[in-house]
Amino acid sequence: MVIVNVCLVGLFAKRWAIVCAALGIQAPFFCYFKAIWASQFAGQLGPTLVMAEGARYAMVHDYGGRWPTITSQIIDRLSGQLVLFGIILVLSPFYFSLSGINFEKWIWLVFVELLLLGLIGKCMYPRLCIKADLNRETLRDILNLRSSPGHYLISILIQTLLIANLGLAAFALNTEFDSFRFLLLAPLVFGALTFLPISISDWGTREMTTLLILSNLGMEAEQIVLFSLLFGLINFLSALPGGFSLIRSG
């Protein structure tokens, strides 16, 4: 799981580097790598969305300036969100076929968030173009799957590894469950966590969502909470080296 987390740091850094390059920001890849690792550590100290994004902004903005860097972070996160929700929508027929949990409300929440993302994007789009000194065609091309598939493909790899790591946490406790259905339900867990971005490193909210969603597999509540805690603990240990980068940058 630690090895997978290190690979994830590299993939997050690569995705951000692709987005930054498209925006004209030139920085060494190792700078992105350190910034991502530092942001993961910072996310352990407070609300992830605030602390993590603030940490990586602080470490890269000297290369791109204020607004281009902020724009790159927004697009980077948007890439991951769109891919995750796309996976959930593709799997929605499977979710509706299950009994025991009202998955309909989760799917509707995904639709609502996608709608909100679209409305927020429409409002912010002109402002970002002006602030980041970009023409609208450039920003549109970066978000277009056909013209800029690179960061979306990496987002798919990231989601795959996140799902695999959650599965490894469950396997580590010798939990008996339907692994195929587990892997199909895991994206819904990560999707649900995006609605609660104010917790510290997802502690509590992750356990709540895994318990609610994965109980449909017949797993005992104690097992679900334990492997969710293990997943969070490994994330914490993997993020610790990022603290050195954050301290040195300060």
C-alpha cells in the first residue's frame, strides 16, 4: 500500500505537470513531486481542500505566478473529479441492480454535483481567462478530452490505484467479501467523500461512507471500519516524508 501511495504521488505530480505545461508554466517535475507530497502531509493537519491546495500553491507559484498556478490547480482537481464521476455514471446500472441500499440518492447527488461544477465553471471561466492571461480557446482545449487526453488518462490510473489500495486494506485484514462487487462499489465511496471535503484527511467521513456503502457486501461493521482506518493510517504514514519538503519550502 505504501508503494502504491508513492506511485500515486508520481501520478498526481505528472497530471499537474501536464496541466501546467499547457498553461505555459515551466517547472521541474521534481518540484511538482515535492509539492504533491507536501500537500498530502498538509492535508493531514486540517481540512484537506484548504491545507493541501494551499501547500502546493505555496511551492509552485514562483514558477507560474498567482493566477496561472491557481488555474492549474482548479483544472487538475477538475480532471480527477470528472473522471471519478464518469466512472460512477458508467457503473450506475450496476448500483441500481443492488438491493439493500438506496443508491438512487447517490447517483442523483453525482448529477447535482456535476451540474454545480458546470455552473461554477461557467461563472469562473471568463474570470480565470482574464486573471491567468489566457484566451478562452486555450482553456477550452485543456479541458477537451480529444485535444488534451493526457491528464484524463492519468486520472483514470489514479482512480484505479486508489480503488486497488482500498482493496488491499481489506485483504490485509483477511476479510471475506465479494472482491468484484467491492471494486465496483469503491468508486462510490470516493465519490461520496468529495461531498464532505472539510474533514481532516477524510477521517470519520471515510469510515462513515465505507460503512454505509460497503455494508451491502455482507461485511461486518467492525471489519469495514477497521480496514478503512488501516487505509487512512497507511495514507498518513506515506504522507509523512512530505512534511520535510513542506518544512524546507517554508
